[in-house]
Amino acid sequence: MLPAPLPDETLRAELLATPAAAIIKVGRHFDRIRALLGETGHAAGAVVVEHATSARQRITPLTEFAHDERPYFSTILCYRGDEAWGK
């Protein structure tokens, strides 16, 4: 689990070292995190979970968010491995 407020260098190093990660506290860091996931090869296999475990829960592929959209109360789950996983 990686907190989004970490510096880019730290997040990049952690993401490059693992095929899967959960990024929490995304909020205002969304654009920066999306860019880092693109750099590290995680973007295509990433989903955004909004309002997890509530009646308002929504799970959406990262690639479906417009560049001006900012999901609120969200976590990003990402995977860049070879095995298929449900979305």
C-alpha cells in the first residue's frame, strides 16, 4: 500500500519494484499518480475504486477517466503482470 502524497521519486521506485500496488489517499494527487502509473507500465491494468465498501462504491478502469475528472474518496489498484485479472 502506497500513500499518494509520497514524493514522485519514492512512488516511482516502489512501483518499478512491484507488479501490483494499492495507492491510497489519491484525491488531489490524481493527475500526478496517473502519470506515474503510465511511466511505470501500471496504467493499463489500473482501476479506481471510489467510496469503497459503501452503497456509492464505483470501480472504473483508470483509462476511462477524462483528464479533467478527479474521483473523490478513491484508491487506485494497479497491476502490470502477465496474468489476467478481473476488472
